[in-house]
Amino acid sequence: MPTDFRLVGTDTFRGSLTTASLGPVQLSTMAYSSFSSIRTPRLIRVSDPECIQLALVRSGPHIIEQNRRNAPARPGELLLFDSSRPFDSYADGEALLLQIPRSVLPLRGHRFDPVLARPLPGDRGTGRLLAEFLTRVARDGYERLRQDATRLGTVALDLAAAVLADHLDRAADLPADSRQHVLYLRITAFVQCHLGDPALTPGEVAAAHHISLRSLHRLFQQHGTSIGAWIRSRRLERCRRDLADPRKSRIPIHAIAARWGYPRPGDFTRAFRTAYGITPSDYREQEQRAGALGPWGGRQDRGSVCELAAGMTDSAGAFELGDVIEDRI
């Protein structure tokens, strides 16, 4: 996308750019010293990819002026601009840029004027889901993700569309499958944040998301599991990670179980043995003998972003977006 590029306050530009095609969308990791850029009507006539650009600011000041609106964005905020309209911008720092062709955006036919050049929160709601997802994709490295690129791109597209739809008050206009995907991610993130509550029930989960219990069960059935089984598997997996972590070797097993929603040690031991074919104490001893093989202790690596995307269609064992969010709480 051609722009007029100018350095600000220096004669030397320093920067880096890594770009990956994720199926229908493109994600870029960018770092740069101070510069300004201008996209004029003439440059738009020369070349226009007809894309919606959604930037996640990671550090430094970022300002864009478009649609008669001047928007300074802070780290953690999302900023939307349109390749088909003139803009002026200034940036110094780091950002992730998601480029979405308008032809694939589920909100085709809608005008984006209300959200153009307007900082959107990346720390709550669907904005947080999108920000955490993009950050994890970039952190895991694009080369490792090539075989899952299309699936990851579909997740990114659905989340981005949901963010825009929420701020345009057009959530009902999203395709049904996109709404279902995003709802599933919202629910799994919510559950991950409340795993330590032994009173967490499917009814509470449904009420928190303003859906019926029947709809909740149907949603998880589409992913090859049930809400009860999913909660149980995530609790057990959290316990298993803690038991394998040498940094937590002095924490009593019953305390680890209680932290993740098992207040009664006997119930936890039975559930763990049923799931893994070994008692919690024997598993911890086994992992301590094996030694810490990775930064998270024991044999268990952190789930990859590929498993994250797989969680949208696979069964209960898959790593979920909520893992990313829970780590920051």
C-alpha cells in the first residue's frame, strides 16, 4: 500500500517488519523509529488493496488522522483505518497490524465511519480476546504456524469482525457461524478465569452470557464435548501443570487441587486417576524424577497457538484462548 514516508527527528530509520499470510488475512509485527506517513487520493488511485487495517499498539505513540478524526492510541489499544481513504499518521514504537480485505469481512455492506481513527479498548470484551490472540500468534513465531495459517486466520477474522460489530452495534448482523465461534471463545475464556470457583456450574456460565442452558450444551456439543466435561478437563490440566512444576513442589497437593476448584482431596484424586491413569502423588514424583525439561517444569509445554485455534473445533483437551488470558490475571 503506497504512502509518502518521512522520518521525524532523525536522518536514520531503524525498524523491522515480519509478515505472515494467515488464510484470508495478513498479520505483521512491526517496530520502528519515529516516522510520519501520508496516503493521498493520488496514491489511492495508484494502488488500493481495499483493506481494513486494524493495529494493536504495543509501545510508543501512534496517531492517525482519517475521516476528519484525529486519534492518538496508547499501548494496548486497537486502531482502525481504511486503505481506501486518505490518512495522515505518526508512529514511534511497536505494533501488530491485521490487514483484512473488505471482501472477506463478514460485515460487508456496513460503513465503518463511526470506528475509523478511533481508539478501541484492547483490554476488555472482544477487544481483549482479539489482542490476546494476535499477541500469541506473533509470539509463537510465524514459521511454526504455517500449516495452521488458514485456521488461525479464520479465528482472527471472526474476532476482528466481532470487535467491529460490537462497536457499531451490529452484532446481530454477523453470520451465525461467526457469532457462535466468538461466543465459544468468550465462554471458554470466562470459564478459565473462574476455574478456581468450585461452585462454577453450567447454569452460571449460561447466565453470565445471557443464553439458555440448552444453548450452552448445544454449543459445546458442536465441539465434541460438554460444558461439564470441558470444565473438568481444564481444571485437571491446570492441576497437572502445577504438579509437574518444580517451582511448586513444596505446595501441598490438596492446596493445588483447591486452587483449581477441587475442595475435597478425595474427589480430586479419583478424578485425576480416572483422567491420567495415575494418582496425583505418583504423578508428581514421576515428574520430579524426570526433571524439569522446559520453562514450565516437568514434561508439559505450554499449549501452542495452533492448539488454541484447534480448540474452536476440537474436543476438550485442546488449549484455549482462556489460557492466555488467565496467565495475565
